[in-house]
Amino acid sequence: MLEERLSRTIALLGKQKANTLFSSTAMIIGLGAVGGYALEMLARLGISNLILVDFDTFEPSNINRQILALTNTINQKKCDTAKERVLKINPDCNVIALDLKLTPSNLDFIKNYKPDFIIDAIDDISAKTSLIEYLVNNKYDFISAMGAALKLNPELLKTTTLDQTTQCHLSKKLRENLRKKNVPLKKVNVVFSTEPSHIIKDENNQNILGSLPLVPMAMGAMLAHFALKKLIKENNQCL
């Protein structure tokens, strides 16, 4: 049954690379809009070990862009909902759901799970700075999602390193923070949007963090694509 479900993946990648992928361990930190779509891709790719990390619960405002947010998942923990969805896609997957908010002092939990690859999809700048510093210093393979809010066009997404990003407030702040910690920006792979942010104000002239599902979905797919290439050690530009 498992091989039948993954037969199209095996056909495209070849059996050897597919088996390498299937036996991998991936960790996704942050299961909101971008992280949820990245998880969907990894689960359907057939990765057999997934560690899912998030402390938050779903709110009604998440439904417009988060694949895991449904009317019946409101107020549920994101990590638990994510685990349930993965097991509906692949019942044979070994899924660990961690209800955890990252702090500079608790990042050593990552070592316990020995991930082959990590996707960082959190948007808290302080936590993201600490996480990236930890991953670079400990030589983990990873990629980080930059800002997806206030963007409209998924065709303007790009995979690069943090030193090459533009038009992204989150990237700019991260660069400032990581330089202070002497973290080499060229070692931080990211997906970001080259599109200028669409600033929206309310009646009190306060910024509104508007968003659509298009950019987070595409960004999640690009994160998963980068993870796929790393996990099967594929450098072919066509893949």
C-alpha cells in the first residue's frame, strides 16, 4: 500500500533516491501559513520521520491562508492538528509533535531528534535570530522562510542566501541581528519575495498585516523543494 501511494514519486526520482528521501528525518519549526504548506509537501513526498514544532493555536483569521486552519480546527494546537493531517496522508509516518515556543535557552532539543534537514518557518524575529544562529553554529542543513505577508505575487519569490535579500523587512532585521552575532549571512539559505510590500493602514493609521494564500503556498513549496534536493543530494538544476 505504501509503495502504491508513493509510486509516482518513485517513478520520477528513481528508486534509490526515493528510498533515501523516504528514510530521511525532517523538522519543521513553525506550522502557520508557510510552514503548513511546506509540511504538506514533505508529507506527500513520503518522508518517514517528521518532527513538527509549534506552540500556537488556530484562530479564525488563519483560515484565509493556512492549509491546516479549518472551521473545525479553531482553538486547536497547530502541532497536534499537523500531526493528525500527516497521518491521514501517510499512516506509516513517524510523526512527533512538539508543543514548544522557542527561546535561546531551549534550542538543544533539536539535537535529540537528529534531523537531516530543518525548515524554519517562524516569524518571531527574536526567536528566528536565535534559531538561525544555533543552526549555523551547529552545522545543520536548513532553510528559512522570510516574510510572506503584504505580498501578492508568488512569481516574485526567490531562493538565495540572506545577504542577497531585498524588499523584505524581516530579512533586513535578521541581517542586522545576525551580523551582531557574527553569523555569516552566506550560510543562511532563504526563500524571500522580491516584491515591494503593500503597506495597508486602518482608520487609525496603524499598519494592517494583510495576506493571501498565494505567496505562503508557493513559499512553502519552494522550501520543500530545497529540502528535497538536500535530502537526496541532488544538484541538477532541472530539479
